[in-house]
Amino acid sequence: MVYEIKSNTTLFEIDRAEIVDISVGDMLQTKAFPQCQYTWTQQDSQFVESNPDAKVYLQIEHSSDNTYKHAGLMVVPANE
């Protein structure tokens, strides 16, 4: 049996140690999708700082024209 997942979004977990010095306006990109660049915002900094144990993901979206683009940042709070 094959179950098809309808979502077009892929999540890449960000290692916080790799972005410890990130500043607003800096760019994030993955090796797998170098054409997808995400610009770090003040809101991203606030979310990450206020959720120090949360996992942080970069979202990449597959478009209907068969291209990929950044879709944003996702902060998932840690389970307590």
C-alpha cells in the first residue's frame, strides 16, 4: 500500500549552533536547494530567542511550475 502525502512543503532542521551569530538580513540556504534563499527577519530572531529549546526549520515549497522556493521559518516548541 502506498499513501500519497499531498503537502508540497519540505522542512530542513536548522542547527542552532550554525546560526548563533545570524543577524537580520542574513541569508539561509540549503545545499540541496541552493536557489532557495531565505532572508532572516527580526521576527525570526524574536521567535528563536523566546523559544530557546524549540526546533527551528527552514520551509521549502515545491511550486506547481516544478520549481522550489523558500516558504518561511517554522519554530516548533519542545515537548515538556
